[in-house]
Amino acid sequence: MKSECKIISIVNQKGGVGKTTTTINLATALAAVKKKVLVIDLDPQGNASTGLGIDSKKRKKSIYDLISSSASAKNSIMKTEVPGLHIIPSTLELSGAEVELVDATRREYRLKDALRNEPLKYDYILIDCPPSLGFLTLNSLAASDEVLVPLQCEFYALEGLSHLIRIIERVKKDFNPALEMRGIILTMYDQRNNICSEVAEDVRQHLGDMVYKTVIPRNVRISEAPSHGKPVLLYDHKCVGSSSYINLATEILDREQKNEVLTNG
């Protein structure tokens, strides 16, 4: 699976930091440059599904069916309005998965095994994780090649981040030795707010190149887009929020290319 596509978990144990927004808009930006992308909505709230225009009544098969082995990955995939971008949607049923699968064999690898059972022809699979570090997020990390962390520019950001990094290292040690931290995205940045600037500077000072140069600003159009069932790049492709996600996708692809050159060179 790893040679065919890159699987990336988008993770933060805090809610409201821009995980879902980053997932759907980064996926759209990658699809815009002709990458084949699959979003997996692993949050029972199903916001990534809604944000990509998938009506709850049309989610006949979901990620719950996939990890409970009642549907295959290919049968769970739905097309979105964005060419080249597909999704495995979520439903509220997913909230009971941890209890229902408590005695299941390889319970931490349900998602990994389901994805490996049938090769999927994508360049990227982006997994939108719930705001917790429980069973679902563990499944995502066990199945992934890399982790992407959206980080809101607020006072307690570094404290939460250090805990998350420790968890990722623990998962790497116990469940997925191939897992790597891809990078940190500063989100909801407001240049008029001194705290935002101080947090951004502090995070860059502590983590250096792990932090992407691109920052995602607070932007009204980004906030409005989900209520229309669209990524911001479709809702208003000229706004500053859209430009930021295009720049982020470009930076991610550039870094990946440089890493490949270093690895192969």
C-alpha cells in the first residue's frame, strides 16, 4: 500500500482547531493539481462528509461498515463534486464502534487491514480523525504513513502539541514503526492578535522546519463554505483562505519531492 499511495492522518486531540477544514481543502487542492485523493471521514460527527456535499441520507455505506467488515472499501467510496476526489463518509453509527469491537481480533488494525484487503488507486488518502486519541484515532495512526497536525494559534497550543507528539511516538513504537510526523500547520491565524504571532513564533522556535511556512488565516469564506457543502476552493476560489490551502498543497508536494531526491540520491 505504501508504494502506491501516501496515507496521512490529520490529527489533533482538541476540537475546533481546523482538522476537518484542513482535510477537505487540502484534499481539494491536491485534486486540483491532478492528484487522485480519497478522504476517509473517521469522525462520527461526519463533518468532512457534509463539507464535501455528501447528504446524510445518501450515505448507504460508511467507514463504520468498512471497519466492522460489513462492506469493502470500494463499496464504501462515494464521488464528490471535486473531480479526482472521493470520500468514505461517516455516520453516527461510528460512535459505537469502540464498544462493539472491543473483543475483535486486531482491533487496532481494523482500518489498516480493510485498506490492505483491496489495493486502492489513489495518490493520497487523507484521514480526518475525531477530536480524541481513542480507538478511532489509533486505527488511523496504525494505518498511516504520516501524520499532519493542524495547530490553532492559541495560548495552550504547545502544551497540547507536546502531549500529541508523545502519543504519536508511542504508536510508532507499539503499532506502526513506519509512522512519521509529516508536519504542523498553523491554523486560524489572525495577524492582528499578538497571541497568534507569539504562539507562531514559539512553535517555529521549538520545532523548526517541522512547521509549514504556509499559515491558514481566520477567514469568513472558510467558515461559510461547509454550510454550502463545498470546500472553500469551490465556494470562493479567489479568497485568501483558498490561496492559503493552494500554497499549503504546493509546499507539501515540494517537500515530498525534496525528500525523495535526498532518499534516492
